[in-house]
Amino acid sequence: MEIARATEIFDRLYSSVPAYEIAQSEKKRTGKLDASTTYGEIVPQAFYEVLSAVTPREGEVFYDLGSGTGKATLLAALAFPFRRSVGIELLPGLGDAARQVLGQFDAQVRPQLPADHQQRQIEFIDGDFLQADLSEADVVFAHGTCYPHEVIHGLAMKLAELRPGARVVFVGHTFDTPELGFLRMMKMRTDWGSALAALYQRR
Ligand SMILES: C[S@@+](CC[C@H](N)C(=O)[O-])C[C@H]1O[C@@H](n2cnc3c(N)ncnc32)[C@H](O)[C@@H]1O
């Protein structure tokens, strides 16, 4: 689907989701107050440009590691030909918000979309991405400017196990992992400012 149409749908679905408030209260409720749960979100056009640079192909599987209210996951499913888009989020209240938006999407938007969109799977999983099974992932996105060193280290090991050919877009850090071939850096606008996205391909 054209990015303009995807953005229109996306803006409607997310117009009244108080993401930062949910993140703040979930951090307090769960006691997960460290830097890794610092919140921030993608903006559609910039996300689209960065993801386009790793050329998502028909039938591939997308993962967002640390998916928040699900913006990147939903937009990936709308604007690219992924067969399946999965978000993994540590704070359950954010996962609940993502599933609520997905419920609205399924009820109000999906039935109006072309047949190929009707079949696309979108899923939001509560949990720690460091424990997740990423064996089916073809394109992995993570927006983790504030992830601390130990999380980055854990992620680097996890991403080294992706299947050959899988692509990674990491916003906020670079990896020095031999299994990940560096593709390029891109400037990416987010809702909190400008960041750098590092693009890799699993060797
Ligand atoms: C900067 S936000 C990005 C949200 C979304 N990906 C976006 O770009 O719009 C990072 C998210 O990662 C989550 N997170 C941090 N560590 C995590 C972990 N180990 N497993 C799953 N989610 C995690 C945080 O709670 C937060 O919601």
C-alpha cells in the first residue's frame, strides 16, 4: 500500500493513544525504571524510508524488538509486503495498547483492504526480546537509543543468530559483530528528534 494511505490509516488508529503516559505508568508499576525502557516512537515517513533501504520482499517476516504501542509493527504490515509482522514489548501496558489498536484495525480497517492485506498476520508479544525466538525473522527493527551496554551486548549475540540474509535496522547504536555485515548509516527522524539508524545484513 502507498505510504500516504498507510499513514492516513495509521494516524486515525493512533490519534488517541497516550503512549508516553502508558509507558511512564508501566515503568513505575513494574519497577522497570532503567534506561532501557526510555520511551520514543517512530514517525511514519522516516520509518518507511529507512525500512525501504533494506528492501522488504513479498512473504518475509518483520520483527520490532521493543515495540511500544506497536507503531512500527503496524506500519510495516501496512506499507510493506510482509506475511507476518511481530512486535515484542517488555512493558505489558504498552503491549495491551498495541493489541487494542490491532483490534480496531481488524474490526474497522482490515475488511476494507485488498485481499492480500486480509491474510497478513500481525502479533504483539509481551516479553523480553533477549529471550525471543527470532529464527523466522527476515527484517528486524529496533529503536533503542537508550538501551544500556548489557542490552546492546545481548542483542548483538541474538542478532548474530539470525538466518543468513536477514536484515537489521538498529536505531541508536552500532554493532561490531562479525556475523552482521554493515550496509550503511541513515539519518532517521523520530518523534523525539533526529537519530542514526545502522543497517546490517546477516552474513
Ligand atoms: C524507544 S521505544 C521504541 C518503540 C517502537 N519500537 C517505536 O519505534 O515506535 C523502546 C521500547 O523497547 C522496550 N524494551 C526495552 N527493553 C526491552 C526488552 N528487553 N524486551 C522487550 N522490550 C524492551 C521499551 O519498554 C520501549 O517500549
